[in-house]
Amino acid sequence: MTTTPVQLLLLAKTPVPGRVKTRLCPPYTPAQAAAIAAAMLADTVDVLSAAPSVARTLVVDGDLPAPPGWHRRPQRGDGLGERLAAAYADTARPGVATLLVGMDTPQLRIGHIVAACAALASADAVLGPAEDGGWWALGLRDPAMARILKGVPMSTSDTGAATRAALPGLRVATLPTLRDVDTATDVRAVVADCPQSRFARSVAVA
């Protein structure tokens, strides 16, 4: 079976109270929301660290250090679209595909990452839809294609569809739909999908 080398990017924000997961407040306090965000980030790091890849890079807003064995890049650009495009551009490696995920899906499993990487052997791109209309993962065999993200409206109910539409002529494989954790309702729903996670434990003590 033909495989394509893939590197993994994790787009993240340093979990500082008052700066992360503010839509969880209320019912959670800013400190509780930050603790929940830190737990989600740790769960995601665990999954990406265990998945096979050429390299792993934390692309971060803030001063959070990279996990052991990871590279680190600061986010840059105005707006999420520019920051995403820059993440791909700043980490591009010749002949290596790039799969980027966020820190908002603690129910992520190694199987999701393995399937995404396998799909890039035959597809030009892979897209993981989110229930809110966005996406939780975007893999590109040619990371330079991420430049299209600068023109995609982000954080809307049409972001996923607009991202797919901005990749004309490419073979795009679809990954399973996951639910982002943005609100207290999301917290309750996603905890049920990963009851043994750090995320679930952080919610239990919040």
C-alpha cells in the first residue's frame, strides 16, 4: 500500500483564564474554563504524540512551550484564516503532507489521525467536519494550498462548506464529524464520548 509522509500540526491557544473558552463563562468561571481548555489540549497532545508522523509541531498563541519531542511555532497573522495559512507555510517540508487539528475535540482518537493520514495517500486533501459547520481537521498533501484559507470566513456555520469550495479540482476525502467544545452544552455532550479523558476529569471537578 502506498503511503504519504505526513506531519502533524496542533493549533492551540495558551490556556490563560479570561483568554480561552470564554463562551463557557458562565456557568464556568474563567479559571475553570482555562483548566478545561488545558485538559483538552493535553488530551489532544497525547493522541498526536502516539500517532505515527514525520514531525509534530505546536502552533501556539501565547507562551506555552512545546511538548517533549515536538517543534514549536508561534501563530502569526491577523484573523484565524491568516493564522491557519501561516501555520502551514511556516512548517512546510518538501514532499511531506500536513495535517492540522485544533485543541477543541478531546474525543479525538488515534484512529482518526491514522485514517486521515492514510486518506492523503490518494486524496489531495482531507477535511474533518465539525457539528457546528466548521472543521476540526484539514490535511493537505501540498501545504501551499493553505493559502486559500485567507479568503475563507472562519468561525461561521458555513466555514466547512466554504473551505471545501475553496479547494476546486482537488480530491477531498471526508473524515468523521466531531463536535467542538465551545459551550457548556458541548461540554456535557462530549464528556459522554470520552469519559476517561483528562477533559472529563477536569469537568468533574469544575
